[in-house]
Amino acid sequence: MPDVAEFDALTAEFYAVWLHYHPDLALQTGLPVTGRLLPPQGDDDLAALRGWLEELLLGLEALDFSALDADRQLDWELLAGAARVEHRELGEGDWRHLDPQRYLPAAVLAWLAWGPAEDLGDAWGDTLARLLRELPEHLRRAQARLRTAADCLAPPLLRVAAAEVQGMRSALRELARHPWWQRYAQGRPESDVLQAGADAALAGYRHCLTQDLAPRARGALGCGGAHLSARLRGLHFIDCELADGEGDSAAAPGYAAIVRALEHAELALADPPSRPEPVARPAQRFADGCGGRHHFAVTDPALAHRLPRRLANDASLAMGWHLYLGHRLAGVCPGARPGLAAERERLLLARLDLDLHTGRIACDGALARLRHHGLAGAAADARLAQLARHPGEALAGVLGWQLLEQAREHHAVGAGAGDAERDFHDRLVAQGAIPLPLVLRYGLGPNLWQEARIGVLGGC
């Protein structure tokens, strides 16, 4: 099957280059970081990345989708959706002028400093030394870029980035006392110089964020309804238009549908189930701690190993599953629900996600809404930064819960009595940690997925 072989070759070739531009995501997949250690910020680098994404999309479009097996079709959808979103963001929204936190290699530094003890040898130390050597110039260039766009920066993003810088400085000080680093530094006098230089560069970056940029920061947190729609469609496979042809979200059919879904979810948490109902044993075990993202990832190791799935955004499944089980288990033990406050916070963030990115609330209003619900200061900033940096993720989690509820009801009708709920849960986890709509469509069938979607979002 030439299309199968071509798809496998195209995927392997794409990721071999693409992960070079994303060292933090290489770590997420469990792959070693052997090339670039810092996120690219040069014009040529980002243009090359955008061109590479275009090559991938052209290659995918040239394949005969129907000639691929179901597993590869699912991977094709994940790969194409993520590539389209990243290509759009590289062309329309320059993160270099909006997101000071993205310049920081916190994940790479943590991986290098606190890796497995058996791996902390000279090669590891040489890599860490290279990161420390390259960091000062990287941050100097970052400051120059950010200064040209200070008015576009959102104050909460500056405060969260400054806090992360302080955390990285503390990590470096801990590293200086680590026996492994002290052994490596013996006979290498430049090691202390590199560490001091990196610490000074981080201090300078923090000063720039808090003293130079913060007084001028007036930027918005939202990305706009059109881009929120694109992310929901490309990363979470929830196709719901949130902006009309003029960019107006109020007139878009998807906005009212999502508001209704969120209101339904809020009512469910305001009035938890009072009548006990049976919950399948796998669901109970999952809620007791046997599940989580790890559970989904290892259900089928051969599938979970595939890079499109390891890099997929599973917010609609992971967060949706958490809310779904909390609500289901409340029917078993109505008087005991310690996670209810956290679940209501998820709904609050989902509504903020929608309102921020469709322009219905600005930064100050979002902070006031969080403060009204008991979140202020650094905690509120962290929540808003997460919403700004990952539009649609909080929304996808709550919509995922509602889709799960609808899918379970329709599956129960079709499956009849017996082990219908057990079968539903077993088939849910079989696809791995991927977007819930794909789990439902590939694991339980396109008809059930359409019924669940219409039940939650109508015909939008």
C-alpha cells in the first residue's frame, strides 16, 4: 500500500525536523533534546518552520485518505489539524511580541538539571553548559523584540513570566549546590562563569519585564472569535463557528450554542444528582486514582507511541472525563464531593475562555470576575495566562464533559441492558489520550458522535 508507506515516511520526516524547533515538546514525548535548546525567535527560523508546515500539509493532501487504515486516518487528522493551527498562528499572530513566557526554556533547564542520576555525566553537563552559554544572548534579543511591542503585552502575562524567571533563578542556585554539578565543574572554571552569566541574564530579563515593559503594557488577552474557532476545530475537533464573516461573534451561530452548553453544565454542578445510580467498576477505579492521562496513554502502547497521539491535545478528554466522573460519582455518594469547588472553577474558566477570546470581557473585567470567585493575585494571573496562551482549552474540557454525557446516553439506548456502561468506558480509553470527538468518532462510531454533538451544540 504505497499511501500507507508514504504517510509513515512523511510523518517521520516531518517530526525529525519539527521537533528541532520545539525542544520542550521533544521532552514531552520522552525524546532527548540533542539539537536546539532554546525556542527559535529569528525571522529566518520561523519562516523556515512555516514553510515546513506548508510542505507537510501539501504532502498530506496529496495522499489518498481512504487508502489509509483507521489508525493512520486518525493520525492524519491529528497531524493536519495541529499543523493548520500552528501555520495560522505563525502567519497571523507573532508570539514574540505577545508572550514573554515562551522565551524561557524552563522545561529544558529542569530536564537537564534534574535528569536521571545515571545520565548526569559529562555529556549531560556539556549540554547544560551550552544552554547557560546561549541563554544571555537569547534573552537580550527577546528584550529587544518585546520593547518594540510593549503596548501589545497583557499585564498578567508579564507578571506570570516574571514569576517563572524567579523560579528559574532559584533552580539555578539549587543546581550550583548539586553534587553532580560540583563534580562536573571541577577543572572547568568556566562553569561558574556560565552559571553566573545565566543568572544575571535572567535577572536582567525580569527587570525588563517588571520595570521597563509593565508600565507600558496595555495589550488584550483575547485572540478573537475566528481564531478561537480555528483552535477548537484544529486541536480539539469541535467545529463550532464563533465569528461571522465580519468577525462578529454575537451573530455567529456557534456562540449561542456554546453558551447554552455551558449554562447546562453550570446547572448540573449547581444541583448535583440526588438519586443514586450505578457506576461501572472501571469508572470507580479510575476516579479512585487508577486512571488519569497515563491510563489513556498506555491503553494500547503501540498506538500511544505514535507521535501524532503523543503530541495531541487531550483537554476535551482528560478534563471532560474528570468532570464526567465527578458528576457520575456524586450520584453514588451525594453527600461527599470534595472536588466540587475545583469543578466549578473549571466552568468559570471555560466561560472566561469564551468571553475573553470573543471580546466580551477585557483583562480588568476578567480579574474582577475571578476575584469575585475567590481568586486574586498570582493565582488569578496564572489562570488568565493559561487561558491567553492556550485559547479554547478550558472550553474544550467542559464541552468534552457534556459530549461524554450525551454519548453515554445514546450508547446506552443502542446497547441495551447489561454491560453497556462498562463497554462505553472501555472503548473510550482504547484510543489513547487524544481529543474526545476523535475518540467518539473512531471508537464508538460516527453516528454516535453526531448524536452527541447535536445534543450538546445543536446544528451549529
